[in-house]
Amino acid sequence: MRRPTSHQDTLPRTTKIHCQSVHTPGVASIRTAPMGAVGQGAATAALAVFAPAMVGRALPSAWRTVTPEQAVEARARAPARVLRRVAPGIEERAAALADPLTVMVEDAPALARPLFAANRPLCDRADPVERLWQLVTALREFRGDAHAATLADHDLDAQEALALSAGTGRVPHESMRADRGWSEAEWAGAVDRLRSRGLLDAEENATDRGRAERDRIEHTTDRLAARLLRPLATPRADALLAALKEPAWRVLRANLLPFPNPIGLPDETDRGPRPTDEGTSAAG
């Protein structure tokens, strides 16, 4: 089979996939690349809420075009280029943040966290901005693995979890369904099951019981994710979180992300002035 001959050959194609991956099957290859050349079954289980058919449109066929190693390389280089463009001073900030973030990643347990476990060994990158992106990606996957486990513990399948989230108003119903690859019939079945449990009403909105269930899911996910902060003293953890706000604000201001989006990320840019740089030096 034909393989790209270099990372440079692969970069433009993979960068495009990375930018579109929130809304396309490309997310399957981009996010699971650290796990190696996995197939549809393993990727669907790890990604938790994506339809098997959507994942199957990307895997394993994507590995005939780009190797997992090339995808990992390209997905680190592309965000670093964007961060350098939209967040002036990011290299200095990345150097200051590397130590506490590394401590968090190295201290976190990998048991039952497949995407985090696959991303952790990739954090030792020479480029400071690429390293920053990979470190926070590993932390994001730690929380994502925790969220998937929490959904399973609350006896929600993938479609039900998405329909309940949409029912709380976090994201539009139709875009959530389409972005994660579920058919109208599959979505309707999930809605019926949630109604039978008293979690959704006739208009697909979450009932009081449904909102309480969703709140419990988020609380449990946050509790499990908070394990990441354990190796940092409270002042250092506070300084780290404060130092991350300014580059995050700049990314939001650059209009790189759609709103609303499938993960329910709010647009914080209209809620006040740009965060200050306080806490950057303390984070180290």
C-alpha cells in the first residue's frame, strides 16, 4: 500500500483533518493515533459517544493514507503554529508551564484511561509550544476517559448520553446528533428510552430529574479529573490555572472554534476583559 514519504508530505492533509475533526470522522484518526493503528471497535470504545458507523468511515482505512506516527507528529505541529500566531509570547509561557503540567501528567494514574495512557508518552517534545499542547491534550484525555467511565456507571449508552446533554440546552439537538454520526432513528430510540426513565419530556428537554442526573454526571467527572491536581500545592495549582486562562482566551477570540459546539464549550470572550498575565511565573 502507498504511504506518505515524510511528515512534511502529511502535514497539510492532517492539519485539515485536525481542524475539521470536531465535525467529521477525522476525529477518530486524530484522537486515536496515539494508540497506534487501531480499528473501528477499539476506537469506538475509547471515543465513547461516536457512532460506530462514523468511526468505521475513518478507521482502519485512514492508516492506508497516513501512519499513526505521522498523524501524531502533524497534530502536534499544527496547533503549535496556530498558538504562535494567535497567542503572542506563548513560547515563554509554555516554558513556565511545562514543569507543573509535566508533574500532573506523570503523577496521574493510567489505569482504565486508554486515551490518556496513549498520550502520556508523547509529551516529551523538543518544541516548547508543541510540548505544551501535548501536555494539555493528555490532561484533556484524562478527563475524557473519566467522563466515559461515568456515563457507563450511570447506565447511559452513547446516544442516550448525547440526547440528555442536548436536552439540558448545552448544545443543539440536531448538530449533536449529526456531529457524532447517529441516524435520526438511533437518536429517536435514545430519546424514547430517556423518556421512559423520566429524564426527557415530550419536547426532548431534560426534566428536573434529567437535569439532576446530568449534574451528577458532571460532578463525578470533575471529581475524578481533580485527581490531576493532587501533586500540586494549592497556590501552585491556582497559579497554573490562572496562567492558562490568557492563551485560552486568545484562542477563543481568534474565532477558531464554532459556537455552539458539540462539547458544550461556552464562549467566554463576552464575559469580561482579557485575563491578566498574573500567575505565569508562579506556575513554574
